[in-house]
Amino acid sequence: KTYMKELQELVSVITRNKTKSITIIGNGSNDNSKLNRFYHLIYTGQVTSDDEAFQRLYPNEKSKNSFYKLKHQLKERLYNTTIFINAKKTKFSSRREAFTECQFLLALANNLNALGARRNMLVVCDKVLKIAERYDFTSERINAAKKKMNNLVTLGRIKEANQAATLIESLCELQRKETYAELYWAQIQAMYVLDRSLKPEIFDIIESRLNKLAEIECSETSIMLEFHLAILETAKFMTVNEYASAAEAAARGLELMIARDYLYPTVIYSLTINLIACRIGLRQFHEGEQALASLGQFLTPGKFNWFKANEIHFILLLHTKQYEKAKTLHQETTGRKDYKDQPAYIQEIWIIYGAYLRILANAGKIPLTTKQKASPFRIRRYLNNLPTFSKDKRGQNIPVLVSHILLQLQQGKLEKVDDRLEAIGKYRSRYAGVEKNFRGNVFLHMLNELARANFDRTITEKKTKKLRALLDTVPVDVTSQGYDQEVLPYEDTWDLILSALPKAVPFRSAA
């Protein structure tokens, strides 16, 4: 009986006269119209510019006025069509489906309210509240609860209106806490955009932000609030290389994410990547591989996160000396068609990784291909293909510097290595200070000793013995924004450098 009253209410406000002008794509009407032809030409890729479309649709006209009007009509019709798309038949994740459905229902509630269909509006609002509560859409819950409260007041249902008001009050506190947590995390991330070096001072900054969040009392929680609290706690410890505590924070956060009755791949990805970075820093490689394997189910090959996950997978393989697997991963990643569609800095990272694979091949760690045997590695071309990282003085510049020197050593270009080492001292004091990157500072100091030892292996090992021991006192730098600074652990890189030193007479007389 109630359902029939709702239908009667809808029929009374939605007349045929009100719907006759609604037009959408794909409703079967006038399939041979210019508008549908235009849609088909774009959809099939037959036209990619205004000129191409105009020539196909208006071959005998000079003025483009009709064409511009048609473009506007198509855009409006496509906008109309998006309202009617069934999210459940798209390729969205369950959470994205739910979000799209909530937006549709909220728009529907607005229209029903404007038409005075209050019964139906309350039904729609209750549906939004149910979906939004399950999937933690705080803003949508507030929006629906407000619409419901106002209509209940109008209908004189005061008890129900007060219940809605109480819910809104608690949700507003949750939204406040969510917003600040997201803001604080964005501020921390911004501190690493131009300088990805270690920043111990951020520990106190994050601690202060977490204390402020703890002061906001709210009875509700959400996946986004839990995520931002977990990622802030993880980052706090990672900034001071306390990887055990950081790993615990990330693992606790992941438990909360996975315990929910739906999965949110984006937040699971972010926490897992940081957890894997911590495992590398702790040399808990088996645990890192397990975390990486569990992450696979949340990744779509060819998507941005897939490429980023492959980066840390590559690092993990190099740090565990699984060089053949690293080579295969590099080939699979860079061989994809969508690799060229990735941002330049993503492609440049894999160019750097490729240089390290060539270093390993030159050292006999992995087989050289027939093509590699036929021609030496072109170092100048390699460096020219890194325009983004050439501007980054603190991030990937260290592995670029190291790979450059190692490749020149392997090619026997000692004069060029000598020239390159002259700049190392200035770089080390300016961009790799002890307080910012201890391991990087120590390793660059070790490189400086190469020239002082006249590239003699025995003398080099003797002069760098204490410095080499210092590397064992500090874990690999795996800060959330710069864990890729050591493509190969400096310990392994140093062994490759020593093996590349000439066995014959030094290239110059000792001073």
C-alpha cells in the first residue's frame, strides 16, 4: 500500500509533457541524425579534430556555425546520459559503484524535493544513508541526513527529525576530523615534492598533528580517517628511519582496512607500498615479498599504481640479488604499450633501472644480450634521457651519479671518472649532508677516495675500510618519498666499483 502511494505521487509530478524533451545518447531515436553520426565518428576514432569532423559532417558548407551548435548539443546530451548510466554495469570497483549511485540518488532526491514528492524523497535519502554508511561516504551521509531532517520537520515527524539531527552532529565532527587528517597528510607530502631527503624534523611536526587530531572527539569513524591516521603514524617513524615502528603502524592500518566488509584498493596500496619499503630497510625481504604478493590483487596492469608497485618490486629484487627476475620485470614493464603514456618521471626511473641492469651485466651478474655485446653502453644518451632527474639535486641524482661513474669505470674511462669525482665533494656537502642522508654522504665520501688512491684497488680498500664499516650502522634509506635512492644497496654497489678498478698499472703517477 505504501509503495503504491509512492508510485502515485511520482506519476502525479512526472507527466509526459515534462519528459518529452529529455534526450540522451543511445535511446534509439533518430540514429541517422548528424548528432548520432558525430558521436559515432568520435567513438570509433574516425575524427580527432574540429576540421576533420566538420569536413565529414558538413562537406558542402563554409560556415562552421552549425557545427559549433552540434558540438554544444552533443555535449549537453552526453551530460544528460551520464545521469542514467548504470554504475553496476561499468568497470568501477564496488566502492566507486556505490559512490556513483549515491551521487545519482542525491541528485534524484533534489529533483523529488523540488517537485514536492516528499514520500519518495525520504525513501531515496534512506537508501543513500544505507549505502553511504557501509562505504564510509561521510559527506554523502550528511547531505542525505540533512535533506531527510528538513522534510521530516515539514511533515511534523519531530522524533525522527531529532534522530537525524543527532546523526548529523556526530557526522560533522567526523567530517572535521577527516578533513584535518587529509590536510595534514597533504602538507607532509608537499614537503617532499622538491626535496626527498631525510627530514628528522618532520617527526615532531607529524606528532603535533596527530595530537591535534586526538583532541577532536567523535563517536563515528571511517576508512579515510583510519587510513590518514595510519599513514601519518607510518610516515612519522619513517622520517627518522625507525622502520620497525613504521612497519607496525602500517600493518595495523592494513588490518583495519582489510577487516571492513568492502575493500578500498587505493588506501591498501598506499599502506602496503610503505610497509614493503620498511621491510627492505629492515632487510626483512621475505616479509616484503609476501606483502608485495598480497598487493597484486589490487593492481590493474598498465595503471599508474601498477607501475609504481613494479618500482619497489624491482628494488626488492635487486636488494635480494634476484637479478635475472629484475631483468624480466624491467622488460615486462617497459615493453608495455601504455608505458609510453606514463609521466616522464616514471619512464626516467625505469631508464635508471635499465642502466643498473647494464652495470650488473657488465660485471657478469646477468648475461649480456647479443646487442649489448655488440656495442658499449652509450652514457651520454642515457644522461640526455633524464631531463626530469637532472633537475633533482637531492632525490634520484645520487643513483644517477653513481651509475654514471660505475659505467665509466667499467668502460675504462678513468680520466672521465677523475673529472666526475671532482664535483662529488661539492655535491656531497650541498645536497647529501650527514643529517639529511647519512648513507649517501658516506658513500660519496668513499667515491672521493678513489681518486686519492689513484684508482688502485688495494689502496682504495685500505682508505675506505672505516667508511665501509659505517654503512653497516645505518639501514638503507627507504623514506616514503625517496626509498629508491639506493637502487642497489651501497654495500653491493661498492663491491661492483672495486671489481671494476683496473688490475694493471694506475692511469697516472701518484702525487
